[in-house]
Amino acid sequence: MKVVWKLILFIVLIISAFTLALCFVPEPSEKEESFSVGKPVDLEKVRFLPGKYGGTLYLAVSSDPKTFNLVMAHETSSTDAVGELFEGLTEVDIKTLKPRGALAESWEIKDGGLRWIFHLRKGVKWFDGKEFTADDVVFTYNEIYFNPKIPNSTKDMFLIDGKLPKVRKIDRYTVEFLLPEPFAPLLYSLSAPIFPKHVLEEAVENGKFMETWTVSTPPENLIGTGPYRLVKYVPGQYLVYERNENYWKKDERGNRLPYIERKVKFILPDRNTQLLKFKAGELHFYGLSGDDFPELKEGEKKGNYTIYNLGPSLTADFLCFNQKKGAIPDWKWKLFTNRKFRWAISHAIDRKGIILTVYNGLGYPVYSPVTPANKLYWDESYPKFLYDLEKAKRLLEEIGLKDRNGDGWLETPDGHKVEFNLLTNSNNPARVQIGAIIKHDLKRLGIDVHFQPLDFNNLVEKLLHTHDFDAVIIGLTGSIDPNGGRNVWMSRGQLHMWNPEQKTPATEWEAEVDRLFEEGAKEIDFKRRVEIYKKAYRIIAYEQPLIYIAAPLVLEAAKNEVKNFYPTVWGTYEPERMFLKP
């Protein structure tokens, strides 16, 4: 039940393809066995029941938030904590995957797509009772997202050939976006949260915005327009939310949404604890792993819950080597930046074995940034690095790695033992298992892996700030349109994980990917746009900066007392309509 607001693109042609993707589990590549488990969700057949107010929904999250400031948030622990407090000008209709109005109720396109006029929804209130207006939109974009002193991922998504849109107020309920060039994913990009000018203006003017709304901020000071307010946070224990009684959305009968009065998110790093609480009736939802499935499937009827099959995950966990010069010893940098070394490691990863061991066979091998869930950009022709230890050995020999002293470990030509530290987050059992398997498999090649699971927030700090790591196993949230991953694949992006925020591309292939992502953002013709991004993904898959491993089948168990619950890999369909009926 994640709040997803990093999404992108338009065009009617996208609809049919993506609607199919929501309820279709594709045939796995390499002739793998297809699985028929859990209840599929067909949004075309959704019929909402009349809602009932009240009740408390109990959920689990695996980590404490690192910040309450969504602009500064790079981890799901933070976005999950406060994402539903805020809204953008647009949002994505999960059923059609088209953009629709949120804080903006309509828009006009002028001058061949260079000028967009947005008409804002009237009567929307911030949590403190102040009215939402055009001033908040202009402030959010010009003073926060586009502020050169505030680094953020949203800015990366709006850059077109290094230029940003200009945003101006026309009147109290109308704003105008002036674009340097046509920008295909604009409506999806505008799902980025809008913030209250009257609350944050002083912090921005004083240069203190990046230190504003930390986890020590009293919840009542977090002012949004969303369906729920955060009212209590006890670190290491739980977050409590209450319904926004003035929320602008209504059902067909004119009743204000949401129906559920209260939410409690327990902070439970241990998945076994989450499972026990779900089985005991203390949680309404539980995201299954492959190991959980047999037991939970057997107890489905007695436990009064339903297991839903959402299809393959939007993204896969990957192994990433640090290529930031100066952050690691020079001999490691030379090794990690060598394409053949990354190829060898990719060939040494037994993806099928990992799927069987870690996901109980419920998964798909992945070699590129796109999984079979994204039918539009998935392509069987992307380069694959099948499990082949002999080929891996040959590649390592070609770059001069040999066991020169007979101790069983490879050495570089200048005598360094080939070893590296491998990190992952300790609260993700699948990644911990994957790390242990990779450590074992690479030992067979003569590479010594020092595997160390860490607390999630500590891991994020190393990845995004100190860059104090050799290699990591991690994953990133998937997005509908490739421009949503712009801050990952563009060389200057904050989440260009192996070598972030480059002033100029470090390699020719990164420069070409930059060019393709710029071209894709400006291309209005949908079919050409798809081919542009496929070309970029093909380059990325060939270079293997992120060595993708596997996409699990996404399964979610929900107590049957939760009504109007329609989960998908893209998010829950109309979550404000959920209600509880014992």
C-alpha cells in the first residue's frame, strides 16, 4: 500500500496496453513455469460498495521514516510515512493509468504544447484551515523544486536540455506553466506534492528548508491537503493518522472521502513479526514472500483473508558497484568501472537458483531495468547474462585477474586481492538471502565478498550522502513512464547510484543515455517515444551498471473485513473508498 507519486506520460494509445498489464501475469522469459496463485484483480469489473465511516486500519512498515520532508526523501520509509498527507496538481488513475486532475481540476494546452494553463480546484483547505491557492503552486515549483539551492529529484524530472519550466500565477485559482520545449510527461510529473506557502516560506527564505519537517517535527505542524493527517509518531513503534474531515473528494452520493477514520502503521523491521501479527488479526494487510505462500494459502479460509496476485513486481533487486572516483581505493575503482568485470559478476549470479531458494519459485529472472510487469517497455531482446561460471572465469582472466599466489583468491595484476564489501538492508530477508547466495557463488570464482546487512536508514546514508560502500543489493520503486526514472539514469541525477550527480557524463554510453532520455521527454509521437527509451534500456542492460537479479511475483493478503480493496502493482485503486465491515 505504497503512495506512489513519481509517475509519467500521456496519450490514449498507452491505455489499452497498460490496462491489460494490470491483470495479466506475462509468460516468464526462458520458458519458465508460469504460476497461477492468488486472486487476480480485474479493475474492469470493479463495483464499489457504499462505504461506512469509522474504524481503524492496521498496517505495517519495515522502517522508521528518515524525514518528514518529501522533497528531501529518497527512501520509501519516508514517502510511506507522509506521502498521503500531500497531493499534486494531478494524480494517476490506477485503472486507466492516465493522468487526471487532483488539486488542478482542468487544464488548457496552448502554443503547440509550450504553454499550459491549469485551473485549480476551489474550496480545498490545508489542514490548518487556510485555503489552497495558486500562490502555493507557484511557491512550490519556483521556490522549492526549481530552487538551485535545494537539490531534489523532482527538479531532475522537469529538466529539458538543462532548462526548467517557468511557473506564474494568473489569478487566485489559475497558474501557467511555460515550457522551453514540448514535454511529453508533464501531466504525470505534476503529481509531485504541493506545499503550503504560508507554512514553509520563511524556512525557504532563511535557507533552512532542507532542515525543515524533520522526524522530530510535531505531527500537527505537517500541513497538507491529503486524505489523512499524521497525528502521532513514536519512533520504533508506530505512526497514527486521522481522517481529514475536509478532504475534497466525494463518492457518488456526495459523501466525503475517505471512509476509514483512523490508520495505524506499526514499525516492524522483522517480517516474521509482521506475519505473526497478521495471522493474529492485528494487521489488515501482509505482503507475502514466496516462503510464506504455502502456509498462508492453506489458512486462507480459516483466517478470513484473501491472497491477491498482482503479477510480477515493477522492479527487481539489483547489485550495484560504486564507481565514484575517490570514494573507494583506486584499484577497486578500476575494477568496478570495467564492463567485463560487471559482465563476469552478472554471469556468476544464478538467478533461477535465487528464485527457487528465495522466492519459492514465484518469480522471474531480470537482466534489465524493465520487468515483465511493464508490458510497454519490456523487450525480450534486451541483453541477457545467463548463469555461466565458465564464461565468468574467462572474462575475469581477460582483465588480468588470476590466483597468482595459490591461496584460492584472485589478485589484480598489481597484487591486490579481489575482494569487496557488499551491503544491503537487514530488514529485507530476501535481499539478505540473495547476498548470502552471491557471496557463496563468487567465492567459487576466487572473489572474497564481505557481506554485511545494515539498518535501512544507515544504508541510505552511505548510498546517497557519504558514498562509503563498495557494492550494494537494493531496489528502486518502479514508475509507469521512463521519465519517472530520469534521476536514476541521467548522469547528473541524484539517484544515478553508481556515480551520482556527474557534472559531465563520465562515459560515452552514459552521455548517450542522457541524450536519449532528453529526446524521449520531448518526443510527442508515442511509438517513437517507446523506441527511444527501449534503445536507452538496451544500452543500460549491455553495460550492467546495475546488475538486476529477479522480480518476485507480488502477492498481498488482506483481511476480508476490508471492503473496496483493489490492489495492483501500481498502487491501490481508489484507496479512499476502502472501509471496514466485520
